[in-house]
Amino acid sequence: LFAFYDVFPSKHLALAGVITGLTLYNGAVIAEIVRAGVHSLPTGQGEAASALGLTWGQTMRSILLPQAITSMLPVLISQLVVVLK
């Protein structure tokens, strides 16, 4: 990205670089928030879903994420406020 910016200076390329950088950074922050929310749940929740024969996607969608949303929501809203500033 730096090479393109130096070789072809353009306002559009600079804007694309800023948008790409902010998107990657905030994506990593949100991924860490979701990871922490899921890891805050007791391990028995995932084990029970495995015992029922649910796939990883079904476990996340039906069992873990709905419970983790309660602990993730305040932090996600705070991150949204930071992004919109």
C-alpha cells in the first residue's frame, strides 16, 4: 500500500488506505471482543452442545453467542461510539 501511495499519489488512494487501515484495526478489536465474550462462558456449555451432536456453527449460533451477547454488548456499543467519533 505504501508503494502504491508513493508511486501513484492520489487523494482517492489515500482515502482507500485510511479506510482499509481503520477497517482492519476495528475488525481486530471487534474480533477480540467477541472472543472474550465467548471465552467468558463456562466450558460446559460447549461440551453439552457437542454431546448433543451440534456442529461448531450450530453451537456458536444457537448456544454460545446468544449468551455471550449480554457480556459483549456494552463493550461493542463503546467501540461503535469510538469508531463514529
